[in-house]
Amino acid sequence: MAVLPVITGQDHPVLRGQAKVVAKVTKEIQKLIRDMHDTVRSEEGAGLAAPQVGRSERVCLALITGRMTPLINPVISWKSAEMETAEEGCLSLPGIVVAVPRAVAISVKYLDAKGKPQERKLRGFDARVVQHEVDHLEGVLIVDYQTIG
């Protein structure tokens, strides 16, 4: 296990790229998840995406019902029409806080750490964290939500 360095800066290429789909959950992917878990715990974050530690793979961790949950190849299959705006920070953008509108509820499909398909309906903070981490896998950062006043 290891605490990995978190990549910072809104223009870093790995943070701006589209992460690649994980073809198979291997021991290497499971090690990445363990290392990411150590990293997000040391940073006291609510989630972490593989691009934030320099890996362009569709893997993220999100705090769901108080547990850090790995999501591999997550896809948000449904979003509620109801939106809520709240301030978000990001481990890759220290010191920056942005008001971000997000769907209040979502459904997400993903593979768990054993490679088994899962689907969950999430609301509130859990839904917000997953949407934030999935954004990372698409190369989207919270600063992209800033409106020019």
C-alpha cells in the first residue's frame, strides 16, 4: 500500500483527458484501488479518481453512506431533474471552491473491486460525490462550472 502523489493544476493533461475503460479487473487494478484508498484517507477527501494520481483509467473511489467505495467503469445511467447547487472543493485544485449544480439523485452502474456488476441509486451527498468523480474520468473539473459574471 502506498500514498500516491495527487496531481494538481487545472491544465494538467491527465486531468483533462478522457480516462480509458478498464478491460478487466486485475491484481494491478486492485492494488491501484488500495493505494488510492490510502491516498484519499491521508488527504481526508470524499473521493478520488485515478487521473488524480496520474492514471488514465476509469477507476474512482467515492464516499457512499460513510464508506469509501471503489467504482470501476462507472456510468451514470439516470439523473433526477431536481438540481441542487453546493460548494465543492477538489484535491487536485487546492484552495479552490466552486458552487456546482448537480442532480439531487442518480443511478450509477459500475464494477466493484472484484469485477462484479453493480447498480445503485444515490441521493444527496452520495450522488454529488459520484458525479464529481465521474466528471474527473471525463476530464471535467469543478472550475469548468464557474460562470463568468
